[in-house]
Amino acid sequence: MTLRGTRRVAACLLVGSALLGGCSGGQPASGTLPEVSPSAPETEAALEPLGPADLPMPDEARTQDAAGAQAFVRYYIALINRTSTVMDAAPLREFSSGCQECDRIASNTEADHSAGLRYGGGEIVITEATQPLISDTRAEMAIRVDQDPLRVIDSAGEVNSELSSEAYRNLSGSATVVWDEGRDTWLMSGLSFE
């Protein structure tokens, strides 16, 4: 052991002895112990992860309230945007419950992927969302979105202008979600843009 190491050990022993010596003073030990509650408060069970590994659903989108409904709609739009980098429509279907527009987007993504196409751009951004109207297990809200230009690119790297679109600004729309008690999440049941 080096001289520096020996000094550290000696210093630790000296400090430890002083601390322990202070505890063995002449005062008698307390005859009572602090009371302990009969049961510790229960902590909320962790939610089972949902969504793709590269874009897991945030916990705030899994509460059955207005804030949770809004957060879920934003998450679902992020899943749609994800198809521009990962042509995987499975999460769109996983979090849809009879949503025709959602199924159309998922089907187009799957068909385009099978045809060797890919997407570039097309990001949708929610610029406004109203406070959801909640009725039991259903929430509805008006939304306003912007969408960047979408390029549909073939396997040769050429842009297919017939399938591509220009930017859209200030589109009004609506989103309807329903609560899935079994998975503690909202599901998209309606999505529309005008």
C-alpha cells in the first residue's frame, strides 16, 4: 500500500472512531421507538409499455382524463409521422378502434411499402386542440393541423408526383378516442381533416 493509501485508511479509521465514540456517550438510550404505520402506502403499479420500441407511448397519454386524451391524440399523430422513416403501420392499427381514416392511412402505408415506395417529409403538426368533450369512456376534440409536403419515393429514388402532395396549412379536423380499460390506454376511433 502506498503512503497516500495508508493515510486515507488511517484518516477513515480516525473519523469512524470519533463518530462511534460520540454515540457511546453517557446518555441512556431512548426507551421508546417511533411508531410505524401498519402498512406502507401502496404505490401505483407501473404501466405495461405500449407502442413500438423506438416510439413508446408516454405515460401522460394513458390517463383517463382530458389531458390524457389530448396527449394520446398527439402520440397517435407522432405514430403517423413515424411512417415517414419506418414504413410500419402496425402501431396505427394497434391503437385504432374502428377508425376508418386510421385504417386507410395504415393500408396505404402497407401497400406503398409492398410496392417498394417510401415516404419523405409529410410531418403533421397539431397547432391547436380544443379541450376534449368527455362522456364516460369517449373523448372528442377539434384539432387544427399543418402538414409539410409529402414526397412518395420509388425504389429508383424518383419522386412519384401523383402520390406526393404539397404542404397543407391550417387544416381543421377532429379526433375521437375511446378508453380501453384492459390496456389502460385510449384508442383512436375517429380522425378527420377538411
